[in-house]
Amino acid sequence: MGREFMNIFDEWAESYNDAVQGRNLEYQDVFKDYESILNSVASKASGLTVEFGVGTGNLFEQLIDHHLDVIGIEPNEKMRAIAKARFPKERIWDGDFLIFPELGQVDSITSSYAFHHLTDDEKFEAFQIYYDLLSDQGQIIFADTIFEDDLSYQQTIQDAEQKGYLKLAADLKREYYTTIPKMKSIAEKAGFNVSFQKLNDFVWLMNAKKQ
Ligand SMILES: C[S@@+](CC[C@H](N)C(=O)[O-])C[C@H]1O[C@@H](n2cnc3c(N)ncnc32)[C@H](O)[C@@H]1O
């Protein structure tokens, strides 16, 4: 289910929006061009759109601004409460990438800064679920930290340690960041054509379309 990191978000919920605005030095490069990254996701979505890992609702807001019919799924109670307070009339439900309320068929599955909470096996499980959930022209549009290869992953951890960014280094070691070749293979095995676009030194846009 990938819900093992909920305690981190219990602590981070209140200050999360400071971090995305660059006020947390360690995460400045991770959140560089944050609003434009979210816009890259929202501008590709169409039709009935689900967002996983809504957090405080920043991508959710852009999806609404793009006039999409959106359902948000967020497992952390504190994060969900913040998003719900911002968008009281919208559908923001408890659930996670793998276990969520019945949605019917959807056209776009979106997420930002969240898919790395699943192991690679869970990522494959999620993509299998999404294949059945999506309409024929449906697509997955995720922005998340992902590395070009294992070497660049290890180098990024070393860089963070050398800069004294110990929280960032611990995060990179603890959570399930993957590489582009691994993610490409996961998506293709689940029946998708996938492309990747680099958005900053950490974050890539992944666009997976049903074959
Ligand atoms: C770094 S925040 C990103 C929030 C928002 N999408 C953004 O771009 O600012 C990650 C979010 O993913 C959620 N999350 C963690 N594990 C998850 C899971 N297994 N399924 C869905 N969401 C998860 C966390 O609760 C948190 O709200």
C-alpha cells in the first residue's frame, strides 16, 4: 500500500507549503519551478481526472483551474484536512495509490511528488490497476523525483551529504526513488507506451499511454 510514510506527513503537513515555495534550503532544488511542474501535469490531463497524493492541494488547484472534473485521493489525514479546507465542495477522499474508493472509468491519472512512496513492485501493481481503470485513450501523467540511472541516484545522495543536507540525503535513501530504465520497463510490462521529460535536477514528467 505504501502507507508506511504517513508519520512523516503528519509532521510535515503544516510546513509543507513553505518547502514547495523554496523556504526549506535542503529541498530548494527538488521544488525548483514547482508551479510550472504542476502546470505541466495539469495541462496534459483531460476528461475525468484522478489525482493520487493530493497533499495540501496544490496540483489539485491547477487541475480545477484547467476546468477538469477531478477526484482527489490522499491517505494522510492531516494533508487531506488541509486540502479539504481549501476545496470544501470538491471530492477529496481517503485512499492511496493501490487502495481507493470505486471511481468508475477515468481518462487521466495524475500525481506530483508522490509515486516514490511505492516500491517498484508496488509501482507495477499500480500500473496494472490503472490499465483497467483508464478509458481507451487514457493516460497517466506523473511528476516525481526519478534518476537517470543508479549511478546518478548514488551521486545525488553523496552531493546532498557533502552539502550537509542530511534530511534530504536520508529521504533519498529511505524512500523508493527509481530510475528511468526501471520505470520504463514497469510501464511497458503493464501495457503502456511511456515517455519522460526532465523538469528540474530531480523531477521528471512521466506520460504513459495505453498501447
Ligand atoms: C510530497 S507530498 C506531494 C503533495 C502534492 N501532490 C504536491 O505536489 O505538492 C506527497 C503526498 O503523497 C502522499 N502519499 C504518501 N504515500 C502515499 C500512497 N501510498 N498513496 C498515495 N499518496 C501517498 C502523502 O501523504 C503526501 O500528501
